[in-house]
Amino acid sequence: MRAAVLSTATMTIPHTESLVERSATPRCVWPAGAALGEGPLWSEREQALYWVDILGRRLHRLIPSSGEQRTWDFEEEISALAERATQPRLIVTLRHGFALFDPATEELTRLAEAESAMPGNRFNDAKCDRRGRFWAGSMDFACKSPTGSLYCFDGASPPRRMDGGYAVINGPAWSADQRVMYLNDSVNGRVMAFDFDLERGAISGKRVFLQFSDEDGSPDGMTTDANGGLWIAHWGASRVTCHDERGAVLQTIELPCSQITSCAFGGPDLRTLYITSAADGLSAEAREREPLAGGLFAVEPGVAGVAADRFGA
């Protein structure tokens, strides 16, 4: 059905050097002014970067080689996505469930619901593991009550609730050897770690991997690189940091806006780090100081990423 897609828009911005140049300084490649930019995903099939504006209820796509931008408007929040392994469609998290979306036909097929009896919750961040399972976290809309849970969905059975007690969940991400899964307890400023059983899709041994201070902001979306580095977006702290397996900081990327939400590697060689941000909640004075808030940024940090895993692989 197409009822959840309200409209689409396509435009091509001038193809300038700024879209593809290699630089250690982040540059804004799409000043979208997103209320809550999130969920960046590089499509190797399309050589395109997908990302969402959760509160704006929009899905965006940027093709860096041509500068083409396209936007799809939805009737409800769309918070995260992954490509499907068997066909050129996306699995997405909507407010309370999972669906397939075909960008070419705009067909939306609902797959499963979770927490539909919890109107104060919504889905937030999500990613696929190496076996094609989609791990998605829910959260309290007000970011206060610990009503959020982590779900695992394989498409063949109902979503499994794997963990709970979070006000806001972000992530997950996995270590290079797939033996550790990281998950952000954003409100409490913590990065959690779990022992991860790839074959069974099971987690155990929950523990604190990193505890950030107030000046570090809140750990938001994250990704890992080919060397196992964990890249974390800092909401409220204007930066992305990269950490080794012990948590030590390897690199810091400063951004020109405070609410940094997520990051993902992309580009033909997976050496461009795309970074999303948010404008929601900023005062008029803050918006004047941060005119690029809600924009999509790109930077070359000197390390390659790993191709995103696909749903149902």
C-alpha cells in the first residue's frame, strides 16, 4: 500500500567539488534543516546515502556523484532503515513497527508491530547484524521514562524483545570480530557492551563500556570502521569520536552544530564518513549560531568503513 507515503520530491543540486573532495574538515553536503536527522545508510547498490528526518517524517536520498537529492514524506515517524538482501527494497522502522519500502514504486508493506499498545513510545535507531537480523531500539517520545526496549527481527517470526529499561536507545554497532555488540543508553550517557552470539542472535554479559560526562553530551548513533574503531556521535557536544576496543579516543571530529545524531561510512571506497544532525529544540539564538543544524555532513577521516549488512542475508 502507499497510504503512508504522502509525497516525494526530487532535485539536483549543482555538482560541485565540495560533494566529493577529500578533506579532514567536515562539510555540509545537504543543508536540509532536519528536525531530527538520523539513520544514515550507504547503499552500495545505488551508490547513494539514505538518511531520515524522524520528527519531520521524511526519508532522504543523496547521490553524491550527481548531487541528486530525493525526499519521501511519510504519515508517521520513520526512524531507521537497512537494505533488503534479496531485492532492492528497504526495511524501515516506523513509529511502532517494521515495514518494507520500495523507493522506486513507493509501495509500503507492513511486516510486524511492536509496542503499538504504548502510545508514548516510538522506534528510534536500528541496524542489521551479519546474519541479516534487524536490531531496533524503541524509546520514550519524551526521552524521560525508561520504557524503551531492544528488539531483534528476522522477518520470519515476531520481533523478539532482547533488553529493556532505556529512555532512549541508539545503535547498535558490532566489533570487528562480531563478538561484541555495543548499544547506547543515551540519556544516562553510557555505551553498553554485550557478548554477542552471531549464530543464535543472542546477547549476554551486559556491561558499561564507556561512561561519558555531561560535557561530552549524550552518545547517539554510531558505526564501526574496518579496523574495529567505534565512531560515536555526541548529541549536545558538536562532535564525533572514534574509540578503540578499550574505549580510548583515537580521533575527534568537530562539527559546526551541537546536536550530532549519527554517522555511517559511504562513498565508492567507504572512506567518507557521513554525519547527521538535528535542529529540533534549538532556541532562536542557537539557530542563529548554528545555521547548518539539521544538515548532512561528510568528512574523510583517513580510515575505511565496513559495508552495511542487509536484512535477510
